[in-house]
Amino acid sequence: MRVFNLINVSTCITGIYGRSLLLFVECKLRPFTCPTCLKSYTRKSNLSRHQRIECGQEKKMVCPICEQRFYYRSEVKNHALNKHGIYLNQLDAIERQMQQ
Ligand SMILES: [Zn+2]
Ligand SMILES: [Zn+2]
């Protein structure tokens, strides 16, 4: 939906685009748009987090089991639980014991 995003951005920045209620609502719901990749967010804090951690960055968190990469540790946790049925906290504890 890249085209839609572009329209959305111009709506938010210039405020002169068309009368589509949908666009208007979308603009209101997600008024904070990343100038680099045009993703939009509901909160300014979410946008700054995106710019700080996601946008143009490599994924730094790695699943210790399958080495899939993620931006956030919480994503790895969810992934490990859903895909591997493992609580990452348990895994941490095991790793720490092994290092000692
Ligand atoms: Zn971005
Ligand atoms: Zn994995």
C-alpha cells in the first residue's frame, strides 16, 4: 500500500489533499510519519523509537535457536515461545549457568 502511504503523507504535511474521509481518518489516526520510509505512527514516541531502532538499522536481536533476526528483544521472546515453545527467560538462565 505504498501509494496510499504517499497520499497519506502529503495529506498530513500539506493538508490540501482531496476530501476522502478514509484518507482523512487515516491521517488523523497516524499523524506521525517517518520521512525516510513513510511508515506512519499513532504516537510521536513510536515514531522516534522506529527511527532510533528500526529505520535503516539492522536487526540486532537474534533468536538463539534458529538465528532469525529481530529489532526488539520482546519480538525474540514471542517468536521463541510461538515457534519453539521456549520461554526465552528460561533459555537465558540456562546460558548463564553454562557460562559459570
Ligand atoms: Zn522509517
Ligand atoms: Zn527461532
